[in-house]
Amino acid sequence: MTTVKDLIAKLQTLPEDLPVIKSADDEGNSYSHLYLDWVGLEAYSEDDGEIEVGVAELTNELREQGYTDEDLKDNLCIVIG
């Protein structure tokens, strides 16, 4: 698993003005630009390699949006969207 520290170390070895392109899958069948429209701290669970992202803490605002205890996850992560 890659951590923020790992990512920062790798990025620091590259020129700062390069565009970032992301692959849609491991086989490289599709690529697109990475836009940092949103970067946030979220939480996730992983089961047999499948990742499900949820919330780390239920706030009143999230409850009003329909989130429940079932949406809570234990492992913090950074999500880029």
C-alpha cells in the first residue's frame, strides 16, 4: 500500500511542471488527466482487494444527507476526485 509519505517522496524526484495522467486500469487500456477538484480525508474498508470508501465520523450534516453507522469505515485515507 502506498502512503502519502511514499507519494511525496516519489513526486519530489520529478519536475514540478509535468502534467499528471492517470490510468483507468492496471492494463493501461484508458488514460485521462488527473484533476485535483477535490482532495479529502476519508475512511475505507478493504475486502479481498475490493475497496469501499465511507466516512470516518458521522456528523449531523452527514446524517441529514442519509449516512448511517453502516457507512462508517475504520481506515483513514486520502481520496482524490
